[in-house]
Amino acid sequence: MVIVTIIVVLLLLILTWILFGWVILTIDTDRQHYSLKAFGVCTVSITSEDRILHLRITLPFFQKRIDLERLMLERGVTPKKKPAAPQKDKKKKKAGYFLSRKLRKRIIPLLKSFKVRHFFMNIDTDDPVLNAKLYPFAFFARRWGMPVYFNFQGRQCVQLEVRNRLVNILWALIH
């Protein structure tokens, strides 16, 4: 009976750790690093080395590195052409107010459950006129605490770190 109790308590602790552990999404275009860390244990990241994309999965006592381009070529992922079928005139269904309200009711609380821990954007659109038009937006964004910059030198950089807990995602979807 004691062993069963210990096993149940350990399973409950693991479940609690999974529910309340952080899930962190990191995007850094300057270093070409994109990763998803779950519970401090599992990491899935996409890195670019010599213009080759690699998917790296890291777990305790396990690490796997996958070459994404080679994997796509092995599986034969190519856009398939569909034969031109005669098209019938169908009436488009309009997503009415009810559907949009229902989606907003689910999606907005889900998006609000995410916490942005770090954000930085420094971009150049390669169009000086558009950069000049966007410059006031960057000024007001910085005044509100968002580090947004538009440069005229061709540099592109976006850094984003978003955190959430699985329990917050479930709570937002249930309510």
C-alpha cells in the first residue's frame, strides 16, 4: 500500500510539474535561432548552419539532430499539381457575426494568456519612403515601452520571447 501511495504521489507531482511548468518560445532572427522549450526538460530548436536548416530535439539522456532539407528530399516533398477540374459556382458561406464572436470568445483569452518577456524589432523595408512613413510609429511605440526601430542601413532583426503555462492555455480554452 505504501508503494502504491508513493507512485501516486510521484505521478501527481509530475503532472503538476507539467501543468505549471513554463513553455517558452524564442525567436531570434539575428542569430537564426528559433526554439521551443517545455518544462525546462524538452527543447526543440531550428538552427541554420551553412544555409542548411537543422531541427534539434533535446531531452534528458537523448539528443537528436535532423537535417530538414535532406529529410524533405528523402520523403519527396514537392508541390503536387492537381488536375484542372471543372469548377462549379458555389455560394460562399459567410462567417456571420455569431461565428466571429464565438472565435473571439476563445482566441482572445488564449492570446492574453501568453506573456511577452522580451521583444525587440529593428527592420529596414528597403524603401526609404516607407521607412520614413513608419518612423513616427516607431517613435510612439518606443514611448509606450516597445523597442521598435526602423533603420535605413539594411539591417533586419527581430527578437521575441513568449512564455506560457499549459494550465493557462487549458484554462483559456475551457472558459
